[in-house]
Amino acid sequence: MLYDYLRRGVQAGVIAGLAYGLFMAFVANPLSEYLHHAQHDHGHDHGHGHDHAHAVSETTTAIVSVGSGVLWAIFLGGVFAIALYFLEPALPGRGTGSAFVLAGAGFLTVSATPWLVLPPAAPGAEQLYTVELRLAIYVGLVALGALVSAAAIGSYGWVASRHRALGIVAATVPIVATAVVLSTVAPTIVSHPELAGELVSAYQAMAALSQAAIWGILAASVSWLERRETTSTAGVVGPNDRRSTSP
Amino acid sequence: MSEETVTDRIDAARAVLTPIQAATGLTFAAGIAFVLVFLQDPLAHDAMHNFRHAAGITCH
């Protein structure tokens, strides 16, 4: 049963990866290259001390970035499916509902919570901290994101047993509290001295929406694959029917 | 089905996975995460540059 979940997760990852790979190829790659050039042409000097002669060609960057995007989605799909296997009994909702709850928790953990301190940076950003420190902060924030997700799901379960709508309100409390506290407490550690604010916002929105889309596609695909498998085996009652053999 | 708990799922996983298999899977996942998110080698960094920016992964 664990293997069925993992297989569906990787399949869903391939579906999301195709979408995200196309997005990388036709939107994110050209836009990132453009922003990179726009700032270099201004006689831009990278303030952070590694005005590198690029180690690889632009074509390599474009191809590897698309490949990384596909691999990223497959990786998230695998992690998502394993987490779904273990946590499904504790998640609110049935089937598709619980998959989307977990996908939301995944987005909150992997992306949204870390972004409150380390927002997505457009090419050419000036960073206040070293990369080692930022990666350490990132790991800490992923752990915090997981705690916040657990708190949101926990408070939903606690309140929703009495009143369903109040449960949804209760679930947003830990999320909103974290967002408010972190965004007021955290210092601004990334700046874009040579880019218009609107452009930076658009780039960040692109990053946020595309990551959220990956999670949405993963949840939808995993549920779709599961439904398809249960209907295709529905006529065969016996050892092939996963539900009759599951412990 | 509805009475299933997280503990049941863990027990079921224990029944089908050896510790070696579980460790292999975790190592594999950690390897992918390390390469995509943490690896700062200039070659890897520059090659994945657009992806890391667009996915909001901290780099440089």
C-alpha cells in the first residue's frame, strides 16, 4: 500500500513536473535571463562579491533549470505521497479533501513560511546575509512551517467537532498569527536596488503562484490516479482490491 | 478504513519495508533535496540559477 502511494505520488510528480517544466522553459527562464541582462547592461556590479564570469553557458542554465524544475515537482510528489500515506488518517476531509489539505500544508511548510523571512529574490538581488546563514534560516523556517501546519490542522479538528465553520476559522488562526508576527519581526534581508518595485512584486507573485500550482496539481493528480485505480479494480473483488486487503 | 490511525499506517509500513530500504529511500530523497536546494558549487549554482530564482529558493 505504501508503494501504491509512492507510485501515484511520483506519477503525479511527473504530471506536475511537465507543467512546471513548460512554465520554466517559456516563462521563468526568459524572464530571469531578461532581468539578469537588464541589470548587467546598467554596468551593474554585484555587491555581494561574486561577480562571477558564469561557470556555464546560458543554454546550459536554461536546460538544467527546466530539468531541475521537473525533478523538483517529482521530488515534491514523492514526499507528498509518503506524507499522505502516513498522515491521511489524521487529516480532515476524505480522499481528495485530505489530499488538498496536505498539499496546502506542504506549500505552507516548504515555501510560504520560509518566504516570510526569505522572500523569493529576482536575479540581481542584494542579500544582507551569507548564503550559509540563509540556508540555516530556511531549514529552521521549514520546521516552523510544519509546526504551524500541524497547529492549524489540530485546531481545526478540535473546534470542527463542534462547529464546522468555526473550525475553518480556528485553522486560520495559527497561520495568520505566524504571518503577522514573522513579517513584522523579520528584518528586510533582500533588496533589489536596480529593479522597479512592481517588477519585483510580479516576480515574487510568479514564484508563489507557480509553487502553489505544483502543490495543487499534485493533490489533484494523486486523487485522480487513486480514483481511477479503484474504479478499474472495482469489478475484481479479491486480492487485487487494495481496500479489501488493507489492514 | 475510517477507523485507521497513523499508528496503523506506520505498522503497515514497517511490515513491508526493511530498515535498509527505508534508509535508502530517505537518503535518495535527501540527496535530491540537497542538490536542488542546498548545493552551492558554482557549476551547479549557475546551471540551476533560473530555477532557484523562479522557485523562490534562496541562493548566491
